[in-house]
Amino acid sequence: MKLYISEKEVLDCLPMSKAIELVEHAFHQLADGTAVNHPRRRVILPTGAVLHYMAAGTPEYFGLKAYSAHAKTGAHFEVLLYRSADGLPLATLEANHLGQIRTGAATGVATKYLAREDAGVAAIIGSGFQARTQLEAVANVRNLREVRVWSRKPEKRDEFARQCADTLKLNVRATETARQCVEGADIVVTATSSKVPVFESDWIAPGTHVNATGANWAERRELPAELVFERAAVVAVDSVEVAKLESGDLLIPLGDYKSFPGVELSEIIAGRRPGRTNADQITVFKSNGLAVEDIAVAGHIYEEALRRGLGRNR
């Protein structure tokens, strides 16, 4: 029986706490070699429309995520899920929210392993589609006493602060400048479409953990080169292979530095590489998003849909 699973059903079946658990397990599978991940590829048309596709497999499930994007119509995501044991097609999942949640979950995993245990002040640069689940994930792994948000449009950052304070029950406030947002924060998240750094290196205090999640094109970046290449003790990436294709934060400044700084987050999670080793270190996680994260959460959603009698037969 092949299911079609809607956005609402995805939301019903995938709480953030479970998504973090699933994505962390997927990183363990990458570390032990039982999961396979293929980088994103893009078909770019003269109309401005872009088709993005990425694939992965775990011992339980394999499949792909495909999504179209256009400036006029936005992005439209689907995941095709198959059973690893015999290749049987299992489900098609609407995946706008699936991707939003798993991207936040990856940040939650990185924050769990790289932020200070006592980190309690979070800063979010950006207030768009990805920002809320970024904050939700960070709040799942650290006890936040204060959250600040900044984005270019005052009305959007004010609304984001109000909504997150209400839905996540956190102390969230909008700031007038990016500097006010990030100075003195323990955890900084960038979730923007910027092509240039969104803050300056000297605004980041010793001991801060930074999650950069917005840019997955080689021509875009959110982080200053000095922070990444000179001040950070650890620069983790979800995949070195993918980062060398997509991480403008690491690729654009590379000509001025000797070597690529990224190490696999999965290696840190598996204990093969050191993460944070003292409270004063600055750590960075550069997230591009992996198909294995999509497959990990899609498999759980499929199982939950079967258990609850959700989805439509196709």
C-alpha cells in the first residue's frame, strides 16, 4: 500500500523532539557507514525556475527529496520514500514542513554537541520560514532564558517575537540592530538568504556557538571569514562533500586561507573528533541540509501514518 501524506499529517506526526532524535541517529548512521547520502543537484532554467533534488538511503528506507522553486511562486517540496529491503515504493510526502522541521532538528543536534551546557541566551538573525523551527530546536536542547531576533523588516521581526513568545513560551524580543541581537549571546543562528555576512566577527563573544543555516549556494554566505577561519575552534559541517559544493561561508574566503576548515558533525557525534573542549571556544555549525535527514524523518512519519490510519492510498 502506497500512501500520500499531507503537510498537516506531517506536522501531526513529527514533533521537534522526535525530529532531533531521528536526525541525530541519521548522523550516527553516516558515521558508521550504514547510511548513504548524495549531494543536492539543481536544474536551472532560463525562466528562473529551479528543480532541486537530493537522495539518501538508510538500512530501513531510501528515497529522494525534490523541490521546485521560483521567485514568483515560492518553493514546493515532496519526498518519495521506498523500503530499503526490497525497493518497494511506500509513500509520497508533502515536505515543506518536513524540510523546515528537519533543518531545525539538525541545528538542535549541533547545538546539543557544540554549545556550552549553560548556554541560555539565543540570537536569531532572520525571521522567515526556517527561523521558528531553528529556535524551537535550540530550545529543545538548551534551557533558554532570553531570545533575541533581528531581521531587516521591523514588522516581521516584531511579529516573529510575538508569535514565538506565545507558541514556544519563551522570553523573545526583537532588537533594532543585528549587533544588539548577537552581542553577548551564547548561541547565534543565522537563517537568511543573504549573499554577504550578516554580522561582524568581533560581535561574537568567546564561548559562543554559531549555527549558519540560510545559505546553501556556493555564491552566498552569512558568516564573516575571520570568525570561520581565524576565531572558531571547531567548524562542523553536515557533510564535507556537500560543503565543498554549497557552503559559500567556507568557499568564498578559501583563497585567502590555507585549508578548508570543515569537519563532519557525524565524526564529532561519534566521538572520533573533538567538539568543544573548553567554555571559551567559539564553535560553528554550517548546515546545508542532507537528504539523509529527510529520509530519516520521512520513515518515521510513514510509520506513524500507518499506525494512526493517516494518509491516502495511491
